[in-house]
Amino acid sequence: MNDSNHPSKPASPRKPNIRSVILPAEHGAWAALIEAILMGFLVSFTWQSIVVAINAILLGLCLQPCKIVLRGPANKYQIPRYKAAKKAFAILAPLSTALLIFNVLLPAISPSFALVLLVSVPMVLIHWVYESNNQPRHLLAVLSGMLAITMVAPAMAAADAPKAAFVSTVLLILAARQISSISYARHIVRKSKGLPAPYSSILTLHLIGLMCILLIPAISPSIAQSVQIAFLSIYAILCFRTIIGLVILKQRGSIKPKILGLTELAIGIIYVISTSYLLKPYP
């Protein structure tokens, strides 16, 4: 019997991949979170900082399902993904919220933790405004999102360190790294795709990163001058990395995203380890 006379059954929506529901397609934010958690552990490895790190991971896992749920299914094929995201968010959101409340109310955590939390709220709100307007790649969206992630390291330090100056120093050091990384990676990606990427933007952001490093002596006068010079030298290496990357980009026309991502992650880990080592005597 010829089946061609029978109408074919409509294709059923595919079962969603849980990875696509929980993890975003771009992994830059997760690389930044790895750096922040690593630095947090290096400057303050306590059970309180472990709780803060777990909380940060749970909050990070909430973001993608939340975006999928708020946007809703565009067609019937996205309904399974929408339902999976709804279930994931229903599990992750209460867990992360409960843990966040626990972190804030925990008596052993210093008041600096609440201050870090308050500073991070505007960053999260700015990022979310751009996300809700479907502009996640806008420079302010990327910067605010990455700086919100950067807050994880000082939050972990604040969980055990009573000195606000030390917590602020951790924030400035990691903020300088992330601002430099964002400006560099964004410029490379946009140039590789043939999109406009003015050099003035990358220069301005690197200068802002430099200002973060230069603010450290004012925030933490107890830090030795030799250590301050070391911080400047490490940041100078980041700037040198940017120059090398721009030269390579001009010669080749593009840099593969995978190579860019892995290189930045390696540089970030080295940066975090070296700066954390310099901070060891000062908590």
C-alpha cells in the first residue's frame, strides 16, 4: 500500500536539551563567575564563602530559565522548552532566594556583605532592563552584568573579613580585570564580524580599569607601595595583551571565538591567582 496518499503526521516538538534551558549559549559570564569564585576562595576560604559561592552559582543558573519564561514561547515548537524552563526556574529560584536570605541574615557574615549586595543591585537592574528590551549585547548591558558577577568575589571576602577596605580592594582589582576583558573581547568579536568597533571605546574602558587600580591606595592605605606597583604591573600586562590581540586581529582579520574565550579564561585565572597572592597578608 502506498503511504503517499495518506497525510503525513505533523512533526512533534523536540524534547528540549536541559543544557539549552539552564546554560546560555555564550559562556563569557560563566568564565567571569569562575574567576570571581576562584578569587573569593583564594582571599577567604571559609564555610561562609562556600555558601556565598553556591548561592552565586544557583542565581546564575536562574537567569536563562527566567529569560525563557518571561519571553514566552514564540511558536508551538518552543512550548516544551518553555515548560522545561518553567520547571527549572520553579526549583532554582526558591533555592537561590532562600540561600540569599540566609546569607544576609547570617550573624557571622560581616556588614560589608550587605554593602556589596546593595552595590550589586543597580548593576543587576541595569542589565535586566536591557535584557527585557532584547538588547543583551549592548555595552551597558554587558558591563553591568559582568560587574554584578564581579561582586561575587568581594561578597565571599565580606562573608568573613570585617574590613570594608579589604573587600573594596578585592572589588576594584577584579573590576579592573573584567572591564579590560569586556572591552578587549567585545572589540575583537565585533571587528571579526565586520561590525563597527571604535578604538576610542576600548581605550576609554582600559583607562577606567586603570582608575580602579589607582584607587586602591586611597581605599587601602595599609597596602605596601611595592604591592601597589605590582598591581599596576599586572594590569599593564593586560593592556599589553590587548595590544598584541589588536595586532593579530589586523593581520588575520578575525580571531576565533573559542580561541579568544579560552585565552581570556587562562589570562583571567593567572590574574586572579597573582593578585590574590599579593593580597594574602592584608585581610
